[in-house]
Amino acid sequence: MISHGLTIVINELKKHLEDVYNVPSSGDVVQLGNLAEGITSAG
């Protein structure tokens, strides 16, 4: 849940900085994912 919130914050910050500084979007979207999903799927 925390990683989902952080993903939203990072993506919104990136969008804001691109708008303010007129930086072209590279199309990369930050995807933190959920650490718990990685642990449970590994086992």
C-alpha cells in the first residue's frame, strides 16, 4: 500500500517537473511495485 502511494507521488512529481521545466517526457513511468508480492510469488 505504501509503495502504491509512493508510485503515485513520484509519477505526479515527474509530471509536474516536466510541465514546469518543459522537459520532454521519456515515457518512463516509475513502478515501485509491492515488495510483499515479490516475496510471496518467489516461494
